[in-house]
Amino acid sequence: MSEQGLAIDIDDTLADTAVACFQVIYEKYGQLTDKSLTELIAQYRQPGSVPAWQTIQIQTLIRNTIEDPDWLSQVPPIESAATVIQRLSTTVPVSLYISSRLTHHQSVTEKWLLAHGFPLAPVKLRTIDETRPNWKLAFLAAMYPDTYGLIDNELGFLPVEKHEYRGRLLWFNRYHTPTLHPQLLEFSDWQSIGQILKS
């Protein structure tokens, strides 16, 4: 890997993937519920979890959308993520980017990071043999202390108390969701993570 530093998740941590996919489904199928798009995103976080969207047609569209490299290349970054990480990278380097995207998305992912101004670092994507939900922590355990922390939007929902990774866990808790893991360092926007990392 490049240097000692942080591992950073991509989808829904740097890339606004779920929100962009919510918008695709919402535009095609309409509301189908009494909740607004903003309320659906805050409550369910992932479009595949919306009860009103549990049809074969909608679930297929969700899968096809998030697997489409052309669509992935157009997903917008989360506000301030690139600016904050670039500013902090001289003192808090990025060791690698890590994502549950499968390895056939390596090229589009690397190009997306470069296009949006994220600091250069290796990109680790999931192989077909690395199964969710805990593969990232297992992978990073062998790299500690070179990768001394992980920033990820899913940490509050994983069995983190059982993992072997000894680095710091920084949870991008964008929607202020409760968790049972008090050891997580939480932040809800990229401006506030700067203060956490400096401390």
C-alpha cells in the first residue's frame, strides 16, 4: 500500500450512490408510499430496503443500476468529501480506498476518484470470495498498523465488537441512526470529520 494512513469506504461515504439510485427509482415509479424521497432515504438508507419497492421489477432495476459502469461514473460525490480529504491528506494520509463493489468495477472506480479530486491511493474492491458484511474489517486486520483507521457508512450496523481489526472505526452516520456500538467515532458530515481527525 502507499503509506500509513486511513482506509476510506467509497459508496455512501464518498460517492452519493444510494441517494442517486433512490432518485432513479423515484423518477421511474413515483412515490408508491406516503413518504417523500427525503424521508425514504433517511429511514431506509438503501433503495433495496424500501418495503413499497419489494417487487421483482424494482429490485431488478436497482441491481442493474448499481452494476452499470456508465451510471457509476456519473454518481456525484458527497458534499465536501473530496475537499476535506484533500486538505487533511498531508497530515492524515489515505492508505487505501476500500469498497464492496466487485473487482470488475476497478477501472471506473479509480477514474471516478481521480475525476473528483480525491488523493491518489490504491483501491481495494471486493472479490467474489470476500462476502459481506464483515470482509473489510477482516482484510484490514492484516494491514494494521499501516492502515490505522477505517471511515465507513456501514459501521454502525456491523458486528464490530467481534472483529480483529485494532484500528479506529469512524462511522459516517449521515442520518443520525442509533447504534449499539459506543466505541465508534461518529460524524454526520465531512466538515466535522476534520476536527475529529485532527484530535
